[in-house]
Amino acid sequence: MTGSADLKPHLARSHVMDLMRQMLRIRRFEEKCIELYATERIRGFLHVYIGEEAVAVGALPTLTPDDAVVATYREHGQALIRGVPMNAIMAEMYGKQEGCSGGRGGSMHIFDVAHRFYGGNAIVGGGLPLAVGMALADKMCNRRRVTACFFGDGAVAEGEFHESLNLAAVWKLPILFVCENNLYAMGTALELTESETDLHLKAQSYRISSVAVDGMDVVAVEAAARRATAAIRAGEGPQFLECRTYRFRAHSAFDPELYRSKTEVEEWKKRGPIERFGAWAEANAILHPTDFAALEQEVAAEIEAAVAFAESGNWEPVETLTRGVYAEVAP
């Protein structure tokens, strides 16, 4: 499994600041969403990314604006880092018209064509064949683009995982598979569902170049993603990253979380991507307590503005709720 010990000494202060800022944006945004969910300002389902921030923050900046992103229903972090405005995401969480999906998608279906962010997919593994289709279209049209597809370890047990990897390999498609392995899928330990728990080896069986990376280390993820996207752009076909990570919160807001111990969760929190990277940056005098305070203040202001934007947003009129749902048929 790749690490970042040899890379960190070469990081510029501005880059360290940005990595920390982006991880904090995800963490604090979702903490606010949990608070709003508890007071029923946000309704429906809620799946948070807390603990997994290093994957999105490390991988997504290696893409260009022309590249595409397909994600899961735990996608707030990917959407934020991809550039979807926080205001639009928060309004979508509220179900307001000003949301990036017009208020119709909510937490599980964040979507933004302008940023080439194609979900937010509620079906486990559902984004995999979509990503393969997008990558195939790019190859057929001779467009030099990469499609990044994020999915969890639970998707590896789905049939479309194997179908998608096989076709991507056969057609040598420009796709980056990013498996966010948090060890439990929805609520079952990996070793109880997979005979081979080194998930990147499954990609190798399809002759796809793959690597396992410490998904709690933002620098390790970024380095691996840069190598992978460079290989794709060089025409080497699909690449696979298994990011070994851990979610600190339950699978969803309705999960009683009986499948793992509180002691285990607390041990993983000590390896949290924000906590770990922040401790390294401070110990090496790259960031200082005043920097952390300034970042927290900046992020808090952005979140406060996003909440105000969502609160002042509009509900879609009842008269238009069927728009786009059924095709109009001429008499």
C-alpha cells in the first residue's frame, strides 16, 4: 500500500493550506447538515463522508474541468471539491428550487452539469456502468477526457462492478475507478462478504493497473491519483485506486451501528485525515495555530452563508412538480 512519507517534505505551504481548507469544508459542512437534520430543516436520507475526506480532496484536483465525475449517495464531499457551490448544495439538501438539482434530488442525488458532476446515485454500484458509458463516448469521439468513478466496498459485490471493469479493460477506456473501502459497506464487515479482501486485486484480475493506498492520508491519495490520471491520459487505459478509509459516523442517519464497537471507531478517529495532516503540518512548522483558526473562521462563514441561502430559497410550486417526470404525449 502506497504512503506519503517521502512526499510531504516537498509540499508548499499554500498547497498544505488548500488541502486542509478543503478537508475542513467537507467536515464542517456535514457536521452542520447533521445538526440541521436533527432539527428537520433537512429531511429524507443523509449519508455523511466524515472520516473519508482525504479521498475526495486528494483525488479530485487531479482532474480537469473537462473531465467527469460519477459518485455515490455519500457525495457531498466530492461535489464540494469538484467546485459545485456550497450554496447550491445546501439548498439542494433543503429541497429548495435553488439547489443544484432543482430541489428534487436532495442529499443522495447531487448533480451539476456545469461542473460535469453526474451524481449522486442512490443505487449501490449504479454509477459504475454510467461511468463506463461516459468514458466510452469520450473514446469514440476522440475526446481526451477522464471519467472518475467513486464507489464503496459494498459495490464490489455487485454484478455491475465486474461487468464494468471487464468492459473498461476490453475497450481500454479512459476511466479512473476509485474504491472508497471503509471496511463495512452498509453494515457488514468486509471479510464476511468478500473472499478476497484486497479489493484492488480484483481489478488486476481484469488486467487493470491497480494500487491500494492509505485513504486516511490526503497526500498519498493525491500522489496515487496523479500517477493514475497521467497514465490514463497517456493512453494506458483504465486505472484503479483502492483507498482504504473509514467513516466515523454511522452508514446513514437511521443506522443503529451495531456492527462495530465504539472502541474501534475511536481508534480510527486518532488516524483521521484532518487530525493527522494537521498534526504533521503543525509539527513541521508549515501551519500554525493562527492558520487553523483562520481556516475555521473562513469555513464557518461559508457555511453560515450557505444556510442563509437555503433558508431564503423557494419551494417548487405544486403545479410544476410533474415537469420532467412524464413525457408530454400529443393528443
